[in-house]
Amino acid sequence: MRLGRIYTENCLSTMQRMDDDFLDMTITSPPYDDLRDYNGYHFPVEEIAESLFRKTKTGGVVIWVVGDRTVNGNETLTSFRHALTFQDIGFRVHDTMIYVKNNPIPSDCGRRYRQAFEYMFCFSKGQPKTFDPITEPTKSAGQQITAFRITGKGRGNVPDEDIGRKIKSERKVTNIFGYNVGTSSSKDKIAFRHPAIFPELLVADQIRSWTKPGDIVYDCFMGSGTTAKIAHQLDRQWLGSEVSEEYVAIAYERLRPYIPQLDLAAAG
Ligand SMILES: C[S@@+](CC[C@H](N)C(=O)[O-])C[C@H]1O[C@@H](n2cnc3c(N)ncnc32)[C@H](O)[C@@H]1O
């Protein structure tokens, strides 16, 4: 299996040729909004989840970015079904993170609020072997924690083991991440020839959190090549699958300025 290339085929075929326990991380967004093309749940999510489980190293993770459509006034709950499927076949649902769109596409949603988020499920094969969390400065660094402390909501109880401890200067951010979507999510104009690209920052945050330089990152639905670009920039090895020749061509054109050594002839 060659790294640094996008295989123009169904991801199940790519994974069939892959050694077991090969991947440190998969980050991907399944084609959930094309449900009509896949006749509802005939999108083979069980088969894909099973293959990903076999191909992921123990301690590796899958970041599965997915939302729900509303059909005839009823949310599909595709996201929940996918999460239950991954759990049933052996992954842990390690963290259900939320990706909030800072600038959601304007739409008339009838008698409901504007839809502005997707799930970023972190499915892990056992305990994640790498976690390098994003942190933020704390406001009360150095202060000692007492039995009660003032919180935004009033006085809060503190667990016994935390009393007397000094507040650290940094803390982990929450599992709700905000990203710009649309043209401000990437400078690569060509990427927008694909209808549903990842914000580049989302991919960077997730790759940095769950892998080390040199690790192997896979995207089974590579689309415009966002995962390939960011993995390369962060010194990770990468490979992907994309069933559409048109999108593979877009991805390679996008990647060429960043990865001049890319073997364009290898596409497909
Ligand atoms: C939501 S898009 C992914 C976009 C990508 N995250 C990006 O930043 O450009 C899903 C992609 O999966 C591709 N696809 C659908 N079924 C596939 C399959 N079985 N194997 C590989 N690719 C597939 C579609 O052609 C589409 O480009």
C-alpha cells in the first residue's frame, strides 16, 4: 500500500488491500447528505466501520464528522445511527465533539432554529495512544482552590481532592469547536469545486490532538484533499480514497503547490 496518494475507488477496495492494524488515525466526513443517492441507509456504514476497525492500530482513532438532514420535517438521525454502528462493531465512543459553524449558510428552517453544528465523533480502538490536547490560558492561574468557588452560575462545590490545589495556567479547551465554513475555511479556490469541504483548521486541530509526526492518517472519503494537505503540512504520512475521478483531479490540482513531489501519475 503506497502512502501519499489518493486511490480513485470505493474505500472498501482500498482497505481490502491494506494490512490490518495499519492506520493511526482516520479523519473523514461520510457522504451522509447524499442519502438519496445511497437509498437511505444502504450506504454501507457497517462494512466501512468494520474495515476501519480492522485497519486501525490499537490506540488509533477515527474522527467521523457527520450531521443530519431534515426530511419531511423529520431529522434523519444518521449521526446517531452511525455512532451506534461503530460502537456495536467494537470501537469505543471516546468523545462526542461538536463542530459549530461560526457562519452557517443562511436558510429558512421553518419552525425550527437555524442548523449550525455537526458531530465530530472520536471512535477509538481501545484507549487512544496519543492525546495532545489544545489548551487555553486560565483566568485564575496560581490561585488556590477552596471548598467553594465562585463560578459563572454562583458558588460551586469542588471535589475534595481538588481543594488546596493551585489552578494551573492552562486548561484543556472544551469539546465544542467553532470553525468558519465556506470561502474563509480554505485559501485554495479550487477546493470549492467540491460541494462539501472540511474547514482546514478542523482537520489540523484533530490531527494534532490524536497523532504524532510520522503517523499514518487516512481519509476514506477524501473529496477535495483537505486531509491530505493538512496531514502533509503537519508532517504526518497520509493516504486516501475517493470514488469520484472528478474530485480526485480537483484534489491533485489543489495539492500540487503544497506537495510538488506528489506523483500525479499515481492518481487512480
Ligand atoms: C462529504 S465529502 C468529503 C469532503 C472532504 N472532507 C473534503 O474536505 O473535501 C464525501 C466524499 O465521499 C466520496 N465517496 C462517497 N462514497 C465513497 C466511497 N464508498 N469510497 C470513497 N469515496 C466515496 C464522495 O464522492 C465525496 O467526495
